[in-house]
Amino acid sequence: MPVTGEQTVSNVSDKPVLLRRRLLVTGRVQGVGFRPFIYRLAKDYGLVGTVRNSTAGVVIDVQGTPRRIRSFQQRLAADHPAQAVIEDIAVTSEPVVHRGDFAIIPSLENEADSVRLTPDLAMCEDCRREILDPNDRRYRYPFTNCTNCGPRYSIIESLPYDRHRTSMRRFTMCPECQKEYTNPADRRFHAQPNACPVCGPHVRLCSHRGHPVAEKHDAILHAADALRRGRIVALKGLGGYQLLVDARHDGAVRRLRYRKERPEKPLAVMYPSLSMIASHCRVSPTARRWLTSPAAPIVLIPLLREPDDMSTAPAASVTSNVGLLGVMLPYTPLHFLLMHELGFPFVATSGNRGGDPICIGDDEAFRNLGDIADFFLMHDRPIVRAVDDSVVRPLEQGTVVIRLSRGLAPAVIRIPQASPTILAAGGHLKNAFAIAHESRITVSQHIGDLDSPQSRRIHVRHIGDLTRLIGRTPSGIACDSHPDYFSTSHALTLDAEVQYVQHHVAHVLTGIAEHGLRGRLVGFAWDGTGLGEDGGIWGGETFIFDHDMYERAAILRSFPLPGGDAAVRNPRRSAIGLLYSLFGSAFGRKLPSHFKSGIDKIQIDVLERMLNRSINCPTSTSVGRLFDAVAALLGVSAEAGTYEGQAAMMLEAKAWESQDDRPLPYAIVESKSLCLDWGPMIEHILNGLIDDRTVADLARRFHATLAAMMAEVAVRLQATQVVLGGGCFQNTTLLEMCRGSLEKHGLQVFWPQTVPINDGGLAVGQAYAAARGIRKKGSDNVSGSPRQDC
Ligand code: ZN
Ligand code: ZN
Ligand code: FE
């Protein structure tokens, strides 16, 4: 609101006393309509001066009376655009100068410091209204955006964020767009990707061989028609290509799975509306918030056992028995227009094959997806970097982030002290890396599993990309101690000082960093696998962190994994290792009958010989492998898992069929450290296996037992604050039960909620360890050099 009739303090010459202030605003303040907001605010208060973007943040130079400047600052902090996140406002005094007006001025380049990069934002309500209005000049225009929505990180070539440093620079604005862009009162004032049908990008539809089929809105109509006929369409989305197919059409979905070489892993589904999602799935308030947020991620929610509307429900081949469905709403105008034509849910999965990275270039898409998709719905706005869809899993209260990417990346974690620039390389699977610099850790988007040469190239390229955007050269490296991780071996080729961070120590530090926790606390890292300090496969570790020191205070009872890595792909191997550890060579007699019918006698004999001679049978304390073993013993896992965590997901889904939360017998054994002994529990499970109902009860009670063990260990270690990390907590049933049993004992529970709890968040913990010099009690570094003996 404009301020009028203000009484100003006068000096002897009767002129009002003027002040000049320079404000440096840092945080997510670029690409979110911040400068137009400042412009209007300064005008409201009759202040003169300038505002501009810089690589340090937004720089505001204002001059006016003390009271007006004060009000301006208050409104700036309180009423800023919804998408902006202000981290800090640094204010300095400047000498008063003569100035006539307030203006937005061009960015000064090469300024030091760093800036928070803005993630891509889902289409806003105003833009949605425009593209549905036949009288609007952007009617049905699939690249409509404004200062509140549209592409950001996926089109930025360099900073500061201005149109000529984005992939929109090839499109020259028409006079009407230019007018919006330069009018401070317009919703598109300085909206860098501003475009319209006259001057902006356009879509076209091509056959899988690249022959043109249709253009502009016709292309969308043709693509919709192809989907209705069960065809597969590759769509050039915001941060990469996606593969679309009618989710209701079982045969079409199976064809997509076959061609994409993705036999069982659940596929994400885009829905026309929240209400249709609610007719197929259970939508909690947290899930609803995520679905309608500007990040618009894939949200993993439970499927209703009996959908309200069968005619639009996804085919069984979409979810393949895990009880969860990944759903999202259209987040770009292109998705929205296509969905508007269809009105039914379609599968929207990453445009890649197997474990390769998502395609972003058009030639690359034809090359890699040409024999998967029947049609290509593409456009001429280049994607600068791959930003896959993000994935979150909501709890009753809080969230687990499964994949940090579009709409959420790059993420920023504030740390208490300034850090030298450190590159944290991340893990090997679900790789993402992070850069500690100043008093923050910037976290990259999801890159993927670093098994394929393509993923490795992307990992290396994105490290170069983000360090360039941030404008820093790392002087230090933090990485996992596993010598076979590509992230580690690549990091070692860089010219910087290296610090190894043990995998599970990093998992706990991720939560500590995000929540800014200090003092003494107990951390549980329950995980698939990671290399331990003793060369074993860890994954059920409890650490005490005390200021900048840590020690391993409790472990899961260890068991051998016949075949090592092969056990990750076959849950039965974990089960055999577990029983061997309990019963020795007599384990064969303990195998449940259903188990024996799925594995032949010769195979069991081979595994027994390996176990007897300890050949290729590393010991493991992994809770993830314990989940696999129990799933195999209960007969709820697939023959052999086709992806890591599949058995655990099926076991979790089984647990939903029961209400029995009583823990099974267990023991906490005290020796050098505490040991969580699952022995009594497994004996009870073997004796209790009678019918399908007892399977569900045992699946649930297994979860409850782990939660009870955790609480007892935390209490024995005199914890007041507990931090959870590691891939096992993607299982929110386990996470909720653990939280419940810890809170019952009056403990405070934390876990990472803005970055992944799985290996995708590992880099944050690594960066934090190196930035703060976290050390193992009694040693000088986080963990020694990588071991070569496993
Ligand atoms: Zn908008
Ligand atoms: Zn235009
Ligand atoms: Fe891990």
C-alpha cells in the first residue's frame, strides 16, 4: 500500500533527512519474480534507487526517509513472492546521492560469492487459466509461463539468471511479449522464459524414425490419439524425455516394460486431477500438499485395495505388487494440454533404457528411444541439463525424499560455519553429489546408478556444470571409502585434498546437517550395503555423535552373505546366510517348505560349501539384507529381485494386511558395543509360519521388533536426540514405527526431509563431515584410506 502524508524529520534547511541503504538479499531470490516485487515495493514507498541480480544474490540500493526505508525492509521480509526463500539480508549504509527514480538495472557479472539456483516450477493457476481461454493470446500455448512458474534450472546456461544466459536466448521476444517483460506492473515483468505463440518455441510430432507427422496443437491432438490407441509416445518434457503410455492398458504397459527393459520396477503415473488420484489411492494431507506444490514431484502413496472407479484405474502391470503407486499432476502446460485431451491417467516414466541417464537431446532421444517409442512429441526449446522427476514419500507428518531432482534441485542446506569449497562425490547407486561452499551445501539433482558409461559421463559433466555455475573450484574432496565406487575413483583423479567418509557415518550426518543438530546424539544408519571400516558390509550401525567426534556404539548381529553382491539380487541368499549363522550346517532342515520349492538342492549345496569354507561370504550387519532374508523366509519376495529393495517393499506391503504391532522376542547383547540380536526373532518366525494370515502378522511384527530394538538401544545409550538415515527408511512403515517407539521414550527423532534419506543424500553427509572436520573418536580423520580387501 502506498504511504502518503508521512511526517518526516527535518534538518535545519527544512529538507527531509535521507538515508541510503544497500541490501544484499541471498537465498532463492532469482527467477521467482523477486526484482519486480522489489520494484513495486520501492515505488509504493516512494524510494529511489536500483535493484539488480548478481551472482551473490539480489542487490537493492534504496534511498529515502528512515521510516519509509524501515517499512520497505519489513514488507520485503514479510510479503515476498511465495516461491522465494530468503536466507539472509545483509544491510550496509551508503552515502546519499542525487537520484530521480527507482529502476531495475542489468546484472553485473563476475561478482564474487554464490547464488541459490532456482529449481523449475510447476505451471501456476494464472497461466493455466490463460491457456484454456479461447480469447487469450496464449490459448493452448504449451510454453506459457510467468515470474511465478516455468522452467529455471533446466534452461540456465550460466548465472546470473537472465534470458540471454538461458536456452531461451535463441527466441527473440515479439513486441507484445517485450512489453510484458519490461512493464513492472505485469505478471511477466522480467520473466526470463517469457514466450507466446508468435515468438516462442513450438511442439511437433514425429514418427519414431523422425518423419514429421503434425505441428503445434495438431501435434498434441495426434499424440493424444496415439496414446488412446495404446501407442508409446516419447515426450520432451521439462528436464528430459519421458515415455508415456495409457496406464489403463495392460498390454501397452507390458510392451513399454519389455522395450524399456524394466520388468518389474513400479512406473509413475500422471493423473488429470487430484480427485481421480483420490479415487485410486489414499491421499493424505501431506500427499495433497506435495502434489499441488510448485515442485510437483512424483508422490508415492498407497493404492486403495478396491479403487472407486475401475474404468480409469491403472493396470496391474503398472504397480507389480508393491501396494504403492507413484502419482503426479501435470506440471508443464504441455503435459496439461495433452492431459486435457485425454482425461485418463498415463504412465510417465523417464526416457531412458535400463540404468542409463534420461535423454535430453533430440538426436540422443531418437537414438536411444527410437525402438521403444512409436512417436516423439518434441519441441525446439533446448534442455540444458537433465532434471528427472523428483520422488517423495509422505508420512502422516513429514516426508521421505526418495529422489531429489526437478522442482527440488539444486537443494541448499545451510551449515553453521563457512567452509572451504569441497566437492562431495556421493555414492555409487542413486548418485548425486554436493558442493560445500561458504556456509551452505548445494546438492545436485539425481544422476543415477554409476554402472553404465553414460551415467558416469553425466556424473563427471554435472560436477563440472555445477562448480561452474557456483563459480568455485573445489580445494577438497569428500568421498566414500569404497574403492569400487565410480564416484570415489573419479574424485581421486581431481587435484584436491581427499577425505574419506564412511558410508553410514555419512548417512547419519545428512540428517545432522539438514537439521543443524549440535551436541550429543545417537544416529541409526539402516541401509542396504556400504563398506565398513573393518572391510565388512555394514548397514545396521548405531553411532554416538558428540560434537565433532563419533564412535560406533551398536551393530546389528552380523551374518554371512553367500556370494557377496549376488545376495543383493537374490533375497534367498541372505536368508540362507542368516540361517547358517543361527544353525550352522543344520540350516537346511530349518528352511520353510515353500522356500525349498523355489531353489534347487544343488544350489543350496553350493552355497553351503561356500559358507563352510568362507569363500566369497563377506559378513554383513545390513538391515536391508535382513529385510531380504525375512521376506524370503516368509515367501513374500519375488523369485529373484529385479531391483534392490524390491523384497523389502513387498514385505512392507504385506505388513499393511495386519494390525499386530507386538514385537517378537529379541535380545540386545552387550559386548564391546551393543549388538541387536535377531536370533530369537528368526526362530519365532520359523515356528510361527502357518498360513497367509500369520505371514502378514509376522511381517508386521518384524517391523515392530526392529522399532523396539532401536528404542531399547537408544535408551541404553542415553540418547535424547536420535537421527535416522539410510535406504531402509524409505520404508515409511518402518520409519513411523521407529519414530513412535522412540517418542514413547521421550526422545526427539530427526531424519533428512529435504534431501534423500537413501544414497541420494549421502553427499550431504560427506560434505558436512569434511566441512566440519568430523572425526572418529581416537583418530585424526573420518575414516582411513579405502580398503582394497573386499
Ligand atoms: Zn505462471
Ligand atoms: Zn511473443
Ligand atoms: Fe547407503
